[in-house]
Amino acid sequence: MAALDEALARTRASSSGGSLLIEGPAGVGKTALFGELERRAAGGGYLVLRARGSELEREFGFGIVRQLLQPVLRPLDAERRQRLFSGPAGPAAAIFGLGGDGTIEAAAAESSLYGLFWLVAGLTERQPALLAIDDAHWGDAASLRFAHYLGRRLDGLPLLLALAARPREPGVEAEILRALGADLELAAIRPALLSEAGTAAIVRGRLGDDAPAVITTACHEATGGNPLLIQELLAELDAVADDAAPASPGEIATMGPERIATEVIERAARLDPQGPEVLRAIAVLGDGTDLGAAAPLAGIEVELATAICAGLTAASILVHDSGYAFVHPLLRSAVYEDVQPARRSALHARAADLLAGRGAAAEEVAAHLLLCEPGSTAIDALGLLARAAEEATARGAPDSVVAYLRRALPEAPGGPARAEFLHRLGGAEVALRDPASIEHLRQAAELTADPAVALDISMQLIDVLSIAGQWEAAGQVIDAALSRFGESGLPGVLDLEAYRCAYRGYDPARVAEYERDLPRLLELVAGRDDEDSALLRWVLAGVSSTRDSPRAQVLELVAPSRQRWTAVRRGRDSSHIGQAVLALLLVDAVAEGTRMAADLSRDGRRRGSLMAIVIGVGVTAALAARHGELAASEEDLNVLLELTRENELSLMALTSAVHFCLETLVERRGLAAVGDELDLLELPPPFGETLTGGMVAEVLTAVRAARGDRAGALEAALTTERIMRPLRAGPRFSRWRSRLALALPAAERARALELAGEELELARLVESARAEGAALRALGALRGGEPGVETLRESVTVLRDEGAPLELARSLAELGAALRRANQRAEARERLREAADLAQRCGAERLEERVREELRIAGARPRRQALSGAASLTPGEHRVAVAAAAGASNRDIAQDLFVSLRTVEMHLTNTYRKLDISSRSELAGAIDVGCGDSATV
């Protein structure tokens, strides 16, 4: 009890969430302990939300979540409900059949979890809450995934997440529960079995103080000290009591756990010969059974069933509340498992028929269909399973969709009708990242008669294969689909062309095919800015921008002013908007990139779309990096990394963002671990030999060079060259030439100079001052001496008014160091001071350290950094402070910036300290709310 009180007190005192697990075998007292936790929480002013898992209902999509939240949502007035479901919580409304601002797609399962999190956060605004899930080992997968999701985001949320479960239960749900326990490091409470003395106390309380020790010992040995089994054994002893012949220790020994079903059924039979059939019917139908279904399933009249259930309730076998249920799940399991498998299947088939005839909900009928043989029911099993899958899709519960549709497949006919089920099944499996989706989508595409649908399925399959890194397989599907649909004129054929364009244009082994086909592709989109041509235009723009094509040509292909930026493409989220992102960033279309980031982030918040959020935040991080705002870029990169880890994505998902934020990764000390993770990242072959592999290799080149690992940097740089050269990657996209030049050993100085000169020539051809300045810097460092100094001066001149402060700082630092080595110390100090100021403004921590060391060597004293005041705020602190000063709540700020509530609180605490203020009301007067980054809330 002390552990329960401590957990509740800690949650209330810190206003930060916690979690605990009450774990033990059936009957040990978990439910009683859980009840005590709920009672104490309610007495302490907590909002108590409770639910209980059930074997029969474990496929009900978000069944546990609905049990938890529906009782508190139903009585709310319209205004309070609208507030709770506003913003990012909107998609969660569909789970409860309430409509809402967003819709949940099975292809984006994280949207439901995201919406539910903010719904729960809203419920805790007025009081702390307890979310109590009993028999969690029987919870549905979608709800357990949410518990996992919520548990990792409790920081800053006044909520105690409590679960009671049996250990070592089999099944997918138990695997999720075990992962949840491991990831959250749940504090576990494990009620102990009773000692022999404890057992004796219970036995003597029931049989009398004069019960012999041999009897109490026999009871302990027969039950192992399990409180529930002791009670059941004592009930059996009462039922067979005979004053002339009391039970002997030997007879008690035969009444152990393995006899519990037999004992319960025998007790029911003593009440009425039909008692066992009623018990079996209730065991099959599950908790809350209505006698209108149980009686016909047992084969008796309702009146007789009512009388039998009254007796079973009096005998403490059943309880009656809103329906009949066993007093403990262990009793139901024992009775249920005692039924032979073939008969169990038949009973479930009859239950499905009965419930369907009574108009029960589709998922209630489907629960029985999942447990009976295909073709064993009289109802339209296929139609009911399809309807249950539709309802689960609407709730965003792909686990349930998969369960229903896999069961439906044996009932489904062949041909096009089967194709529809395979398509829906594959789509739900995509949401679960289940590899089975690939084969199911492949079969669906082959069987579908409607060319438009088959084309859509083919494109979905290509997406799945590409994300999985199965590059060759994706190419085969693309080629086959174009052979089948290329001349059909269907909407979407141009998207298929876009897929092949990317497949060829970013693969050194196929880039020649891209180049031969390029005139035809450009002709296909010439003069067009419509939605149907958008994806092909964007891919062409993306490939062109990596090759440093003219800015005007790239922008014409993207047509940014006529686009509505969203990750949704033909009804589902697609990563291909990333091609437009790539193009706009490379041609420095800042205004359009900023609008795109805002639109995607807004879209992601509204729909709970992980893909839209990741791309939107990634664009923001990249824009900040390109403008030399590295601290802000780091803030956004950390958000991306958190989203990636929390949603169990590979770091590969962030390849483009990390490549665009390469300088942030190199210069910010807090991101050192990301470089280590990238070093361990293995891209599947041959995907690793495509542009993605080249981008990773270039990042590793820079990271290893910054560490001083010249051999590792050279290895990565040579990999980059192998991929980037045949792709004709230009310096606006990649500086692989200068990075390789600087990594080469002294013995290859001639080749190094050639590479740096090549990069300089290409940069001048495309009139990119940023790339030209960087190439000149590399060339100056390689030349050395007076020629090197003059080349570095040229680099500074080129970059001086180019809006690339980080690149200018680097060139100034390199020039200052060269001047110091040439003993021109006065000018060296001047250049180095300018470099130090720029590096500090950019947040380039490592560069600033190097420059300050150079200043010390040159005989200067570096200026100290600001440690307090508005200038000392980090970009994250400034964003939060501006939003808070404008009146946004912590919840609003966290939603808008995609950070935890605890992060918001931490930023505000740091801000108050740095500004020497003590309240939110003082923020507006202490900071300049009109400048810098701010949250749009």
C-alpha cells in the first residue's frame, strides 16, 4: 500500500507522470490491489479512468481506450468537448464515433496515438489523473500501443499510468506489454503468495478456529497460497460438506488448480443439470453476458437460465452488474479451456449467429468469427468481418483491421472480390510496418480487374518496397506497372513515370537510362502546373537540382506559387513531396520553403500525420542550417530524432534532413551521438549504392573529419565519390569533391587540387556564391603559403554579402589561421575576432572553440559569451518565451513545437532564470517578441 501511496503522491507533487505495474499470476490479488489504488486516487482528488482487458474483446480496436475515456467524455457539454478535441486531438474523436476535426487513416496509425495523447493531456489540465488498466495482458493491441506511446511522454503530464497483468502470457498483445515494461522501466509491484500461516488464517476464518493443522497445510499445498484458489477450494469444501465424513487431507490434495474447472462445473451441476451449459455459454460469450444470448446458446429457456444464474451468483461463481460475468477471469478461463476445441469453435459459430440475429455490433460478432472455423456460420461472415474492419479503420486501429481481414480471406471468393480484401489488408499491414503487406499488395494488384485500382495498388506497393529499401523489387514493380498501364491514359500514370524517374535518376547503375528518357519526360510536363503532373514535375526538379540545373528551370518545374503543400497524395501520405523540398532548398527559395514548412507542420498537427510533421520540421531545420542558425537547427533536429525514436523508425528516415543539416551535426556538441548512430547505420544493398547512400557517406565524411579520423573520412569520401560522380551531383547539393580533396593524403596533393578546382569551376557555372566560397576555402587550404592566403581572401570576398554567415565565418577562420602562420598577427587577430563573433551568432560551437584557440595563439583575448539576459536565450527558449508571452498555454506550445510538456516547462524555467523574472506575465516586457523564431499558436 505504501508503494501505491508513494506513486500517487509523487505524481501529484511533481505534476509529472509516472507508471507502475502490478504483476503476478491469476488469483494472487492484483485486482484487489488495483481497486485499492483506484479508491485512494479518487479520495486524493484524481480523475480515475479505469478499464479491464478481456480475452474475447482483445481484437476490439481501441477497446481499452474506449472503456477508459468514454465514461468521462459522454457527460461533457459541447463547449468542453470541443475544447478537448481541438487541434491535434481532433483525429482521436473518430475513435469514439464523435466525428471531429480530423480523420484517421489506417495508413497513418500514429495519428490516432498522437490525437489520443493530446486528448488525455487535455483531461489532466484541471486535475491529476489515474489511467488504470486491469488484465492488461488481454488488452487490445491498439490500446496497448497507446499505453506504450503515452508512457514515453508522461514527463510534464500529471498522470499515473497503472497496469495489472500476468507475466509470461503468450501472444502479440503480451509482447507489446513486455516491450512497454522494458522501455518504460516500469516500477513493478508483485503481490506475494500467502505463506502457510496466511493460508491457515483464511481457512480457519471459514472452517472455524478448530480446523486441524493437517487440513490447513493440505489447503496451502493444494493452492500454493493463491488467495483466489484458496477461496474456490473452501467453496468446494462447503459444497461437498458432510458432517459424518469431512474432507481428508488426501481429498483436499486432489482439489488443486488443475481441478478448478471441474470443481466449478460440478458446483453448477449441483444447482441444476443445465448449470454447466449456462456456465460454458457465459464463458464463450464473455463478461457482461446478456441472458437473451446465453440462454439460447446453452439450449434452454431464459426463465431457467435466470434461475440458474441466480444460484451461480449466490455461490460466488458469477456476479451480476450490467450483465453476468465470472467473479474472476481465472474461473472463466478454466471453464472455457475445459471445453474441447472443436466444441468451442462450434459454440463461437452459434454465438456469432445469435448475436448477428439480435443486431449486435459488427466487432462483437467478429470477435466470435475469429474463433470459429470458416464456413461454420449461417450468417454473412464475410460482410460482417468487412464491416468490423471498416469500423476499426475509422478508429485508426490497424491491428484489428488486420485480424478481421486475415480471418475474412478464407471466406472471400477468388478474383476481383478477393483483391479488394487483399488490398485493404495490405494497407493495414503497411501501417503496422508488417512485411506481409508486400505480398498481399502484390497479389491484390495482380487480381484487380479495375485498371485504375490496380495502378493505385501498384504505386502503394512501390512506396512500401522503397521505404523497406528493396530497391530492385521496387524497380521491377515500376517496370511491370508501366508495361501494363503506361498507355492507358489513367490519372496516376504520370506518378508511375515519376517513380521510375526517381528510381533511375538517383541510382548510378541506371542513371544513363534516366538521361536517355529525360527529353520525353520533360515533354510530358511542358507547360503544366496541374495536380496530376505535380509528382513527375517535382521528381524532375529534385534530380535537376542535385545536378545544379538553372534555378529558373527548377522553379518552373516545382511551380511553388500554385501548390498547396500537403503530404497527402492520392488519398494517403506519401514521402514524395520531399522531392519538392529538395528542389526548393537547393535553389534557396527561402520564402517558399518557409511556407512549405508551415503548411506541412500545420497539416501534420491537424491529421496527426507523422510523415507531414517530420518533413515540415525537417524543412525548418534545413532552412535554419543554411542561414547559419545552428542552435535553432539543432532544436528541430532533436525534435526529428525524438519523433524517429518514439515511432520506432530507422535513422534512414531522416537521411535528407541530416544531409541538409550536416553543418549543424558537425558544429553542435549536443549532436555528437547522432554521428555515432550514423556510423552504425546499415543501408540495405543495393539501396546503399543510390543517392541515399551517397548522402549518408558524405555526412560521415564530415563527421569523421571533425573527429580527426582522417582514415575514416577518406573511406567515406571515396564512397561518396563512387555514388555522386555518375549522378553528376553538383556543389550546390554536395561538396563531395572538396571533402575528398581535404581527406586525401599529402602524396595525392595533385589530385586534391584537381578536385577542388573542379568544384570551383562548377560552382561558378551555376553562379552559387555559397558553393564558390566553400570551394575557394578548400582550394586555399590545399595551396598553402601566400597563394593559399590570397585564395582564402577571395573566398571571404565572395561570401561577404551572400547571406551565408557560417560559410563566411569558416573562411575568415581559415584565413586568420593562415595569416597567423605567415606571422601577419595583427590582421590575423582582426579576421579571427570577426570569425569568432560570426561563429557565436551562428551557434557554431566547435568552430568558435577552434577560432578562440587561434586567437589565444595569436596573442588576443577572446570576448566572453553572454550568460544572462535575452541574448543568452537559446532558440528553443526564445520560441517558447514568445509564445507564452502571447498567451499560449504550455499545452498549446508543446503541440505547436512538437515537444513534450516537460520541455516547455524546462525552457520557461531557464528563461525566467536568465531574464531574472518570476512569472509569465513579465515575459512580454523582458523579451523582444517581434523578432527571432516564435511558435505560431
